[in-house]
Amino acid sequence: MPFNIGFTGLAILVLIGLLLFGPSKLPRLARAFGATIKEFRRGSKEVLEEVSPGEDTVFRESIRNTGENRGIHGD
């Protein structure tokens, strides 16, 4: 699951969404949220493709090193 939300957490979020927006608006909001996430991923992919291969390697190594310094392992 994205964001490490379990089934119970997802059910609570859906219930809160139903209470706040009602059953008629919730599907539209979910579609808009999904489209936003899709567009964000597409944009970030385009940015990574524009980076030259050498810079991309340096960038990924710097991220990996930062994660290792914090005790986070990306591999």
C-alpha cells in the first residue's frame, strides 16, 4: 500500500471522506487525486530523463549517501 497505510487506516480515511464530502463527491475527488498523482509521477520521470546519465548517477549516489548517513538504505 502506498504510504504504508494498512486496511484499517484506509477504511478510516474513506469513512472520514464520506462524512466530509458525501457519497456523491467522493468518487470525483478520488479520481482527481489519482490524476494528480499520475501527473506528478509523469513530471518527475520527465525531469529524471532530462538529466544526463553522468549527472543522474551523481544525483542517485548523493541520495544514497544521504540515506546511509541517516540509517536509511535505498537498496
